[in-house]
Amino acid sequence: MEKQITLSREVSFEGIGLHSGKKVSMKLKPAPIDSGIQFVRTDLPENPIIHARAENVTATLRATTIEENGFKLFTIEHLMSAIHASQIDNLIIEIDAEEPPVADGASLKFFELIKSAGFETQNANRKLIEIDRVYRIDSDDKRFVTILPYNGFRVSFTSINPHKLVGIQYQDFEITPEIYEKEIAPARTIAYEKEIEQLKSMGLGLGGTLENVIVYNDETWLNQLRFPDELVRHKILDVIGDLRLCGIIRGHVIAAASSHALNSQLAKQISKSFS
């Protein structure tokens, strides 16, 4: 049996939120056995705890939001992705705002931060989510995400975008810490230039810059890509983060144009089955 893991020491990170544009400080701390992933809002009276669980997802517009007892956090998926890939069971995340830092729009900085802290093996067996049947979520416009039994953790994703610069992209990765760090963690979030003003009018993307978002217009990319297929790699990053809300998974995820909404519905379906 695999043992539970937490951090060996506390580490911290500062930045601004992708959507809020607000300054935020965050500390990642070792946590006790069976405590899971807990966010602590240190900016609020009594420091309320919000557990990173599928049943706490309340919104999925351009990001994944969790809420508990009226307290919320949004855009948690990049941090949760790094936590999932690092195979951390128990973690306390103290945060003084309602959104984690965007860093560079990917999860590499979070992954490296966790790695720098080191890992402590705990004296308790890990509660793996070992997929034993097919789970699937479909949308009306033929998007879907499904997960199948598999001895490991694997994600196969097809991204579909009608724009000539993007098009159809496909990637398939076995998710190990080494592969994740090299092939997935550097992939940044994406935006279409014509959508940016609309997003800002909705109070979204206020912290977005060409340093943390890859942006394209009708003719070209406005910044240099890290991968020719950076979009689909970021989609894989997102699904890894969204599914961590039901636990550390052993299974094969297959998705076509999936979204935070579909990913979170799948996480809730799995979580309900294993509760």
C-alpha cells in the first residue's frame, strides 16, 4: 500500500490573481494525516477553512470555484494540478485573498515550489481513487470527458478550436511527476484578443498580461509559444487540477473539448461513487 504524503516544510509564494488582479500571498504548509487539501482564508475573521473537494465546486466560468459555509476561492485549478501531479495527500494552504496567484499562467512555479519543500511520508495508507468502471460526462454540443480503469494515471485530450492558428490539437500523456514537470506544467492559459475587453467588463482577467497568458488575434500570436500545441497541454493541466478535487486518481481520462464545468461534474460523479 502507498503511504500518505505531505510537505517536509513550509514554503510561500506571492503574486496577483489572474481574474481579480489583486495582490495575494500564499503559504503551503505540512498537514496531518487524512486532512486532505485545505485552503485557509487568512484575510477573513476566524480564518475559515475551505476544503478542496468536488462537492464544494459552485462555479466553473473560466475557472473553478470552491465554496464552503459561504466562503469561496476561485481559479484553484492550476495549483490543484501541481498538487495532484506531486501526489500530495495532505496540505494546508494559507491565502490572504480569494484567488491564488496566477504566477506565469501555468503550474510550473507551483510544482517547483512544492518540489523545493520536499516530501514527508506519513504513517497512514493513501486513499487512492482507483477507477473500476467507466464514468462519463457529455454536453449538448458533443463535448465530453470520461475516465476508464487503468493501472496508472493517463490523460488523452482533443482540443477543438475553429481558429486557423489553433485548430484541432491532441496530446496523450502518462502523468508522472517527471513528465508533468517537463511537458505539462509550463503550458499557460490562453485568450483570444477580441474577448479580453468583454472578460474585463465581467470582472475577469484583470490580472492577465502577456507574461502569464498566451494571446492570439485573427492573424498571429502576440507572444511566443512554449509548445506548438500549448493550448491542449494547458487543457490537460486543467483536467488534472479539476479531478484532484475527488482525490489522487488511478485511471485513464479521455476528453474532447472538455471544460471546467464537465471536469467538475466528472469529479463530483467519481467522488459520490467513492464516498
